[in-house]
Amino acid sequence: MDEVHEAVLFTESSPLVDLPCACGKGKKTTRCTDCNQHEPVCDTCFIAEHSSTPFHRVEKWNGQFFQKGTQGELGRKLYIGHGGKQCPYLPAGQKGRHLDIIDVNGTHSFRTFYCHCPSVTDGAWKQLTMAGLFPSSIDRPSTVFTFGVMKLFHLLSTIGKTSAMDFVQCLKRRTDGAFPNDSQVSNCLLFTSSSYASLRKHIRLFFEPSEFG
Ligand SMILES: [Zn+2]
Ligand SMILES: [Zn+2]
Ligand SMILES: [Zn+2]
């Protein structure tokens, strides 16, 4: 059993921490809890390695232990459209909008920037949906749910009769940090899940049932 404890404790620290990062510009301080065996790198390299996985969670060495966090807290911005890259028509000086994103591993907050291409007339809610993020309101959405978390809630509420509030409490524990107002998120989830359920009925016409919950 001692060897098991030793092996588990190994995951709580890293012999590489605070060594120079391979980029030569920072120290190895930041690792991923969602990638398997992700070794610490500097914040800049972490974000570069996660260009298509902005919702992987972060652990950053604070001098004593790895502190849990999100990529938004590292200063990462979220770009909607263009495969997650910045829109070439983004007006200079834009500060972006605050967006709370609820995923299966908890909550993430980002400064978010939308596509401004002249040919694109879609509003924020449609751009978010096309990026795989289900908005909880049509007007100025500020809370969105990933398709993954909607699918998980749908299964748990259908099979396990889990309430929206219990589900939100589980996500809050997973977040290990600042979490938006519980009952507000729960209400958003209930509203969004009814849209999701009707969407599922339509999408089932095009996909195998197992592909879309
Ligand atoms: Zn990762
Ligand atoms: Zn680096
Ligand atoms: Zn654009």
C-alpha cells in the first residue's frame, strides 16, 4: 500500500517545476489535469499546446503546491469562429465580453470575441451555437453550456432523475474556485435543457441515436 501512496503522491508534485521551459522564455509552472501525463510548461506554451482545447483545466505551481484554475485565468481569450483563431476583421481596441462557460469539468470564464467578418450577419447566440456552445439566452448571452455537459445532464436527469440543482452542485465541486450564482446557473440549465431536448428530436433525423444522446 505504501507504494500505491507513493505513486499517488508523485502526481501531486513534479520534479520539473520551476525549471526553465523549453521555449526559453518562462518557467515550467503550469500543467493540465485533463491531458494524460501532461508535464509542466510556462503559461504561454500551455495555451499554445491547448489551442483547440480551451476548457482543459489548469494546475499552476504557486511555490508550495499546484493551485487549480482555468485557461481564462491565465489570460487566454476565447475567439468564436475561424476555428478558434482571432477574426481578421476584429475591430481594434475591442475588450470582448465576459462569458461563463459550463463544461463537464466545471465553470470557465473568458473574455470572448466574436467574428466580425463583413459577410457574417449571425448574432452572438448563433455564432456560439455553431461553435458547440449552447447559450442560455438569445439576447446578449453571458452563460453557455457545452454540448458535452448538455448531453451528460440529459442522461443523468433521464436515467438517474438527477435535478438541475444537484447537477450544478456537482459541477461547482469540480470547479474548485469561483462559481457563478448556483440557482441562476440551475435556471439557465433548465431553460437550455428544454431547447436541447427539442433539438435532439430534430437532430435524430440526421444522426445515429447514439451519436447525439
Ligand atoms: Zn490538456
Ligand atoms: Zn514555454
Ligand atoms: Zn470573422
